[in-house]
Amino acid sequence: MLRGSSLAPSFNRNSPLFSFFVQMPLLSVFRNSSLAFHRPLLHYHSYLFAKPVRDIQAYDLPMDRRAHLCCSALSTTPKVHESSALAMDKVSNKSKRKARQESPEGVLKLKLDMCSKHGDVVQALHLYDEARTNGVQLNQHHYSVLLYLCSSGSSVKLNGNVVDANASSLYYKRGFEIFQQMIIDKVAPSEATFTNAARLALALEDPEMAFDLVKQMKGFNILPKLRSYGPALFGFCSKGMADRAYEVDAHMAESGVMPEEPELSALLKLSADVKRADKVYDTLHRLRAIIRQVTDSTLGIIEDWFNSEDASKIGEENWDTSKVRKGILMGGGGWHGQGWLGSGQWRAVRTQIDEKGGCHSCGEKLVCIDIDPRETENFATSLSNLACQREEWLQQHGPFDAVVDGANLGLVNQRTFSFYQLNSVVGKLREMSPSKRLPLIILHKRRVTGGPATNPKNKMLLEFWKKSGALYTTPAGSNDDWYWLYAAVTCNCLLVTNDEMRDHLFQLLGTSFFPRWKEKHQVRISVSRSGLTLQMPPPYSIVIQESENGSWHVPTIAGDDLETPRQWLCATRAKNKVIPF
């Protein structure tokens, strides 16, 4: 997709292409109206989008009538044997599915999906024109695929070769034609429809249209997604239209859409370019709260800001020390949020942090940011639906100093499950425990009933763990992950696993608390010729930190291996006030 490319055709209000769309007719989609309205594309919402959703979608389609007749017929059909009815339904559903696949609409869907897979916009447009000629009724899926391919622009292919920007403009134009035809055909748009139309607007360098399209989604009771806002936000940012970009950002917040690093990075660069130091400051804190660690490209934008002349002119020389410290205390440490502190030129260098949290460049020690106990309690409560009988079991046998993901640790650097390795981890944790008690070991039922578990020595080990109240066996068909996570959060203890906890199960948690909790509680193991080593949580938080003397430390994303040096940006001022202790 072209973002602000000079190769993309102009689509401003004075351009020939804009005039083309303004002159194109749009038919009214009011249910009982036979009138045709001639309105500009950009303003079709003035009569269409204002219509209540129930009126717009209450079409008298033949399929609806057929469904009604089928329901009436079924209501008068005598009852048949249940098994016979199920068999008939199965045959009937199979026949219906085959009929749908072999229908002109089904064949078109299959062919368009193949075009989407191979990025073949030329063939897709040919199929569209052919379908229109033959009177094939296109549905929402057909239109979504077509709009996606047209909006892909410079990434589509023709005969195996990437299409150039000039040729892409033709597909952008066709995309808007198809979008308009979708409205004429009274096909209810989806979030993907609006998003792809917004991408077409961005490709034609019209972020205003892209934003307008997003704002109309609510008229159809469609919730915008993050990708829906991208075209408008990135379009305004590339054009340096700061106020409009901030407006898009505010609209995202109102819609409950959380930005990610690309969006915040674009806003950060824009704010730096237009010399909005207050917005730079706010965006850095949003990166701290939402992203925590940044990619190298975002780090470059932050580094450029601190090295700029504008940054050197901003800052308080005499600030209220007590107010800053109060801000740090209220925030749990690692930031104060009181604005830029100090004066003069910044010194921004890339460096590393030692194992104790000391910066190799400025010598400042990073802090371990506290987690509000109420957040931990609320998070544990949110997991209570996973508890079932586990809560009672934990109350009877807990609390524990550590929880062990047995299946994961028994397979680290092993071809088959190793009880010996698992027991080595358990032994080390017991030695570290203040109470010298065993950690809680979570193992799936199949791990304790078959395979290596049948070995006599392993049987004795399992029996010892059971008698000690240190083994919890998860039932067949369950997922171990939920068990050890629930136990570790409930006990507020260490969690020993090399699992990165990035799959969809953990994404369902939908909370910013989880990565913070994980950083402070997860213990990993490494196995080498010299033996087994426990990698304890770092004594400092790997997150953007703002110190009470005004300096900044920004970490890059470097994976979770603590042995791999992580690069940090250290930004300090020579004239920063020294805070007495």
C-alpha cells in the first residue's frame, strides 16, 4: 500500500478523478423508494448512513421468502423417527452445501479466493466484470475480496510481476467503482468493506475520506478495529497534519480501540516533526504503558528527538522535588509524569544494563516497578472461572513458593520427557525456598500414567510428590497452561517455565497486567554441559523508565533470553539537578 507516495494519483477536491466520482450516480437504498438520487460519493452517508440499520438491511430478498416458506412447510410436516430425521438432515445439509459450491455464486467465491491467495487483481476484476455481465448476484464476501485486492495496489501482481504505481492507480479507481456498486446492490457493508475502502482513499492520498469512512461505520452498528483507523492516521501523519492525526487518535480512544507500536511511533515522529514537545512526552509515556519495549525503528525516532535542538529547549530547571517523588510513588516507580525536567542539550547513547540494573553509560540504577496488590487480586479473580475444583485443592495444600510447569521443563533440550531433569529443577527450588518445601508441580494425566512414568524410579518419585501434596494432575482433555497460571497467580509466587506464553490462550486474557506480572514472576531454566541453571526474574523492570532527575532509559525488544544483551537508549542532561537522598 502506498502511504503518502508521490507516485499515487492526486485525489483532492479539484482533481479530475474526484470530479469523476462526484458525477457518478448513487441509487437510493431505501426499502420502498423507486427514486434515484444523484449524490457525490463522499457524501452518500447524508441520506444512506443516516438510515437506521434495521431499515437498510430489511431487504425483501427471495432467499428470505424461501426460508419463510420452508419454515411454514416444516411446521405442518408429521414427526418422523429422530435417527431418521438426523440422517435426512445430514444428507440434506450435504446436498445444500454442494449446491452452494456449484452455484455461480459459489464458483465465483472459489475463484476470487484463489485470486486473493495469489494477489491476482487483474483476474479478479475480469471475474467481476464477467459476473456483472452474466447477472451473478455478488454477496458481501465477493465484494470484500475485490476491495481487498484493489486496495492492495502496489503489492498486486500481473503475470507474476509486481504492478507499478501508475498501473495501481487504475485498480484504486476500479475499487471505488466496486464499492459504489456494492451500495447500489444493497449489500450490507462490513468492517472489512470500510477498511479496504479507507485503504483505497489512503492510496489516493486522501486521508480525509479515509477518516470519513471510519466515522460512518457506527451508522451501521459496526465497531471499527485498529486496522480501520490506520489509513486515516498514517495518511495524516505522512502529510504532517498533526491536528487531524490527533483527532483520529481521540476517535480511536472514544471507540475503545487501543493503538499499537506502529500507530504510536507514527504519532511520535509527527509530534517531533511539528515541535510538539508535550505530545512527544505524552506519547513516550503511552509507549511505556502499552508497549513497554520498542523496536529499533521506534528507538531511532526517540533517539532523533533527544538529539534535536527542539528537545534541548524544553524542560524545567527548577522543579518541585516533592511533587516528582510523589508522582513516582503513586505510579509504582519508574516514572513520574510531571513533564520534561532539566535544561540544555541531551546526551543520547545506546548502551546496556548490567545484571543488577546499572546503566553502563550514566551509572544510574533502574528500578523494579511495583505491581499494585489490588491488580494481582483482580487478575486472580478474573481467572476464577478456570478454577473449578482447583481453588479448593490450592487452599488445602498451598500456598506455594513456586509453581512448576512440569511438561515444559521435562522436555527442555530433551528428545523424550525427563523426570530426572524435572526433579533437578524441583530440588533447586526447594533449596531456595524459605520454608524448604517442595514447589507445586503441574503435570497432565498422561504424563503420570504412561511412557517414562512407568519406570520404577519415576513411579517412586511421583508417589513421593503426591504424598507431599506437591503434585497436581490435570485431567484428560484439559490444557495444562491454565492450571499452572491460575496456581501461580493465586499463590502470587514464582512460575518456573520456559513457555513464552504468547499463544492465543494468553491473548484471551486481554490485560496489560499479564506481561508485567510475567516479568516479575517467571523463572526460566537453561541446560548445558555444566548443568542446569535457573534464570531468575531481573531485579529491575524492562520497560521505558523516567527517573526523578529527568533522565530516560528506553529498552529494545530482544526476546526473553536474559543471557542475550539487550540494547537500551540512555538519554541524560548534563545540567540535570542532582536529587539528594
